[in-house]
Amino acid sequence: MPSSSSDSTQASSPRKHLVFTNRSGPSLQHFLAQPLPGAGSASDAVADEVPYLSVSDWGQGRTYYVEVYGCQMNVSDTEILMSVLNKAGYQRTMQLEDADVVFLMTCAIREKAEDKIWNRLTHLKTLKTKSRPGRPPMVGVLGCMAERLKEKLLESDKLVDVVCGPDGYRSLPRLLSLRALSADGVANVMLSADETYADITPVRLDANKISVHLSVMRGCNNMCSFCIVPFTRGTERSRDIDSIVDEVRQLSQQGIREVTLLGQNVNSYRDTSQSDAFDTAGYGSDLSRGFNTIYKRKEGGRRFAELLHRVAQVDPEMRIRFTSPHPKDFPDELLYVIRDNANVCRNIHLPLQSGSTSCLERMRRGYSREAYLDLVQHIRAVIPDVTFSTDIIAGFCGETETEHQDTVSVMQQVGFDLAFMFAYSMREKTHAHRKYQDDVPADVKSRRLQEIIATFHASAKGRNQRFVGTQGLVLYEGLTKRHSRPFGSDDYGHKVFLEVPPNLSLQPGQYVRVHVDAASSTSLSATAVATTTQAEYYDEHPQVSFGQ
């Protein structure tokens, strides 16, 4: 076992936490995270045995409870760790009070997200010390916040027992056993250059859902000055195309109707593995016109256009989406794949962040205002009925009023159908933290954010009116949790609330032909006409321009 700062026989003496990082601590190769043999099923998701540490014995029959915060990648990661834990003998419970281990899957993208976790940990301490003092649950913090604040989490008044970063989930059973055998906190926050979890079949959080997110690549090389992701999730690495296509095929056989290909920079996907089935390489490897990177791009390999094409061929009745892309990685080949495959949805997420060229330069985004607008125009020329969603930051370091108005004007020019809008939050380790000052006052950030939100809603409500009175295709998802209202989604990224005639019975996963009756800035309302299939619907109603 790794040594501590005092003799392990002296129980009263303080001991250091056991923390494994890329810079310190013993090698995990021989101690914690040996690669798993075999591939392809959840049964492979088992940690190797270590002679002096029984993993399976401690986990056998114990229960865990998990709460997920943040992005869809955290949902995907949670489904991977559930596979690992289940094979190690743990059982998931839906009741917090019954759990032997409580996990929080965390986000570190903004300060508000981290504050929410600290508040939750304080609440969980009450469960440990007052509600169940005789059988206190172990508490684990996972994900991006785990990597960013490992030492602080372990030293935070015994709020946390185990800390595990995004690349360490295979080691989680051992970390829990180590914690159970000692009084010390344990952490594994090592970042990997090749971990993709391709050989682990996820255990879905909701087995009844008809849509899933499928991770195809991890990490990010872009190093945008505001973003913490490269520091919490490491550099880019992609799953091999064979494992992805095989998993999509399995999902189709299970009745899944919608798959979202997932990655921090999903359209920079680059698979260099050997493949017997897919030998195309280099198709769609160019950058978008007028875009560049701050890092040296690697050549070769199968690119995202090839992956998206292969996935779309698996099941023409399965809807395909992808997120989150970077605007620099939209070569014409990718646009043609979206245009030519009816089951690839026509909504493209195109993060803007700022509409000011000078602010984009400080953000290290690799494009200008003009290049972004040219890309939007080019995409619409290739895919006339495309819709766009985006991300926008208000009040980045040094942002002037003129730069803010540049953002507002780009929003008005593009006309986004969906937008994720936030006030800037400084993150440690980032380029902005090292080089800039977070000098836009909070009240100014708030005012600018409200102007951005108002601009979006005014534009989106007007644009969505073009759907009113038209026919549409909706994937029925079920009833809303709050009002039990039938709803689904269309190809363009809209949530669609449905009026269902008494003579029409719908089941989740069915495609429905609808007549759109009304529209708001964020959703459509429609009357269900009849069930259908994608093939039948698009034979009758080809994807056409709405006059954009």
C-alpha cells in the first residue's frame, strides 16, 4: 500500500489522503486501473483483482444512489460507472435513505454549478451525522468538479470520502474498498490519453426512454480561454468506429428511436484504429472556411462525416443527432451527410459565444464574426431547412458595450431557434484566469444577459411562426412530468406539445404526423393526425426550405 505521513499503526495520528493524479502518487497501472480484458458487454466492466485488496467482497450487496448534475456527458458517464459498479456487486437504489454510497456526478463549467454541489454536500453531512449515525453512507464526488477540486473536497470537514475524475471510473470499486479499509479520503483524478470506455456497455439511467446519448469521443484540444473542459477531461481521443456502429445497431434492436452522438467537440472525431468493416479515411477532414485552430491538427483517420454517415445507415427509422460541435469542424462533406440522410436531424448546434471579432480573439475561438456569418449562410445554402441552436456568453473579460451589441446584432442576423445563454464565470486554470481580469461588473453582466435573452425570444418567436399551419413529423416521447401533457420532438430541435384525438392511441417511440397549430419562442403546439414512419412521411413530405 502507498505510504502515509505517519505510521499506519498509530490510529490517533493524522494521515494523508490517498490521491492519484498525473503529477503525483503511485502508478495506477499496477495498482488501481489495469485495462479490462475482452470487450462489448456490461459483463466486461469489472475491475481486476488485487491480491491484497478484495474489491468484490466489500461491494457485494451494497447499494448506491446517484445524482447527476450538468451536461449530457455526465449522464453518459453515469451510465458507464453504473455498469462498473453493478458488476462489482453493487445495486442501485432509488431511495437516498437506503444507500450505502451516495454519488454526485458534478459539473465545473460555472461557479453556480459548483455552489450547488457544496450546498448538497452540506445537506448530505446531516444524513451521515444525524439521520444515520450508526450506518453513515459513504459520499463520492465524481466528474469535472472532482478533478478540479480534489484536495479541497477531501479536506472539506469530512464531507467527501471518495473523489473520482472522468477517466477513473474503472477504478471506482477499488477506491471504495480502499476507503472502507481506512479512515482516509481517496481520490483518482488521473487524466488519460486513451480512455474512451468503448468496451463497457452503459446501464441506462432510465430503461424506458426511447432516446439515448452515445459517447463517441472525449476531451477537447481547443483550449478556448474561458473553458475548463480541457483541464478536467483531458485531450481529445475517439472511440473506434466499429464499436460505435455496433452499439447503435444494438440500440436499434432494443427499440431505441433516437441516438445523440456525444462529445465535448464531437465533430472533431478522428478514429485511427484498424477496421475490417470501415476502411475510408480522411473523408471530411477540412476545417470550415475561414476557421483555424491554436493547436496543430493531426492528419489521417476517419472523421465525423464518415461516422455520421455510417451510423445513419444502421436504421433509417432511428433519428440521429449530435452534440456539442465546434463551428470550425463543418466541412462540406459533413453538411452533405446531414442533407442526404432524412434520419439525421436538421438542427445544428453552432456555438457563437460572442458576436465580436475582438472578443472572439480573446476567447481564442479561431474565427471572426464574418467567418461565423459566412458559415451560417453556407450551411443554409446546402441545407435550406436547417435550424440553429447556439451558446452565448455575456460579460466575458474586457467585453465593451460595443462588443456586446455586436453579439446582439449577430443573434438578430442569424435567428437562432434555441440558445443557451449565460453570464461569464471565471474558472481557475483557464487561459482567461491566467491572462485576463474578470472586470465586467456583475450588474452589467446581468443586464447584458437579459438583453441577449430578450433578443433570442423575440427572434425565435417570430421565426417559429413559419411552422404554424404546416405538416410536421414528431417523435412521440410520452407525457410531461408536471402536467401529464403529451409531447414529442421534431427534426428541428423543437419540443412539440400535442393534442391527441380520442380515436388515436400513441406509444412512446412512435412517429406521428402532426398539424402545427401554434408556436412560442421555445416550443410548438400541434394536433396529432396519424402514426407514420420516417420513410412514409418523407416520401409524402420531402424536407424542403421554409424560405430562409
